[in-house]
Amino acid sequence: MEETQTNVRLYAFEKLRELAANILLKAGFTPEDARVGSNVLLAADLRGIDSHGVARIPGYLRLLEAGRANATPDIKIVHETPGTGVVDGDKGLGLLSGPYAMKLAMEKAGNVGTGWVAVRNSNHFGIAAYHAMMALEEDMIGVAMTNASPIVSPTFSKSRLLGTNPICFAIPAGKQPPFVMDMATTTAANGKLEILQRKNEKAPLGWMQDKEGRPTDDPCIISKGGALLPLGGDRIHGSHKGYGLGAVVDILSGVLSGANYGPWVPPFVAFLNPLDNLVGEGIGHFFGAIRVDAFRSADEFKKHMDNWITTFRKADTIPGEKEVLIPGDPERITEEKRRKNGIPLLDPVVENLKKIANDFDIPFSF
């Protein structure tokens, strides 16, 4: 373990994954589900999405304790056609229903060219990239998205009606690393606010508004009635486009699956109860798998993806910038570094993990 900066230390990937799996096991997960869940969590930490890794464990445990999540879900298909399916997550974490649904989408794509699977009655599913990237191993394009707690105001509104509603596309390449676009449909993911709160730092103006619709840099503004803003920040900078993207994710994940949508999506925090008269079941996700060779030879496609990627990498840069990045580059570079050097965790995250380990009588030795 090595100290890198004030209140941040590095921890070995394998040890953190083992700790996460042991915590989930003690929380009631089966050994296999604990393995899958810990893999999803540590994928986030490796890729630099620190808000969705082991830092999320306390929140998941609170959902389980409140009875809003199920540690042993009976995840099953409730409707399907050759190319589509609907999965009921049985109130389990999306860390489990996500991989289940993505595997189903890939199976359907293997049979008919594409597969599309909607999930209802689920919970937070970690990072979208984990699920979408599963398709890369089969020379498929992966798609993953989810709706989320309503903390985002549509353009021109003060009302909180949408979630950060992330969307990911993972596209295979040949000699080049895959193209992986994983993004929230808001100016910033809610997890970034949580990190700013732990660091006691302000947020950039343009990310959020207060309850009256005025710009603010307060990272705690959500708890004070404020809201995150759609991608673009305001109408003149294109927030209507971010609003549209978030709406599409909400409709495909919630309306299409039979999950809750809009203001009815259950909050992640366990101390807030879902609204009365819910319009669906739990949180919703939507997954897709597209078999490349359903359109053209996979080898030809990957050769041209390499050409596409290298062309963009060679683009002329603006002053002060070294190169043009391809979606997925920052996360891939971060993963390479963290696998080698360790995963940085803020002290508050470590203290939470230590307390949980102690409560579950799990050794915490790093």
C-alpha cells in the first residue's frame, strides 16, 4: 500500500475484489452471485469510475436492510421472442440482472443477428460499460442503458423528472482497443457529486441548479431540492439534446420493460421511500447485442474500425493538446495503471469498508 496524496491510498485490485465478494456473501448472496457482483464493482474501480465501485457497497447494503433489494433474486425471463426478451430481476441488484440480461441478448443475437432485452424490477446496475463490453468477446456490438432516480430537471423546468440515465456502446476493433462510449446523459454523473462531497470541493457551474432553477456550484444541492442538468447545461448550449437522450433511455428502460419511469423511479438512497402509486416494478434497464457478421464480415469490420480509430487519433490537435482520444481510452489507460499500481480509495470509503468488514467479521488486511 502506498500513499499518493492526502487522504487517498492505493489498494491491490485482487484484495479489493476478494473483500467485495466476501461482503456480498455475508450479505446473503450466493457464492456465484457474490463473484459476479464483485466483478462488476471492481470493473468500475479499475476503469476510474470510482463512484460506482466498492464505494457503492454501503448503499447496496442499506437497500438490502430496508427490504428494497433482494440478495437471492429469482431472475427470470417473463416474455420473449426469437430476438427480444423481458427479464424480471426479482428486486435483485442490477449487478446480477444486468449480466443475466446481457447474456440473453447475446444468445439471441447469436441465433438471429441481434438481441434486445429489457429488464424490470431491478436496482442500480453499476457501470454500463461492464455489461456492454461483454459483447466484445463474441465480435458483437454491445449496448447497455438504465434509468435512475429522478434528480435531473428537463430543459426549462425546475421539476426533477429524469435520472442521470447512462448509455454505453461497446464496439469491437482489430488491432486497436475497442471503442467504448459510456456516458451519463447529464452534464455529470451523480457519483461525481458524491466524490466532490467527500473531497469537500465545489462543482463547476453549469452542472446543477438550485430548487429555484438558478445555477449553483454546491455539490450537496440535490439534498436541498436542486437538480442536475441535462447534457449541455442550458438551452443555448444544447441541453434539449441531453434531455432528449435521457428521455429515450428512460422510455426504453422503464416504459418498454414495465419498470418505473420518470419521477416514479425509486431513489437509490434507502432512507427515501418510493412514491405511492408506482407505475411499474423497480428500476429498468435495456440491453442490446448486435452480431457484426449479421452485416458484414467481422474481420472486414474490425479492419475498418482500426482505420476509423487511427484516422481520428491522427487528427490535428488544438494548441495545448497532445492527441485526440477515442471513447474508452481514458478508462482503458486508467485500468492499465490501476491493475499495476493499485486502486486509489479516499479515506472515508476505506473507513466505511472497514466498518462493514468488522460488522460481518471479515478480515480487513491490506
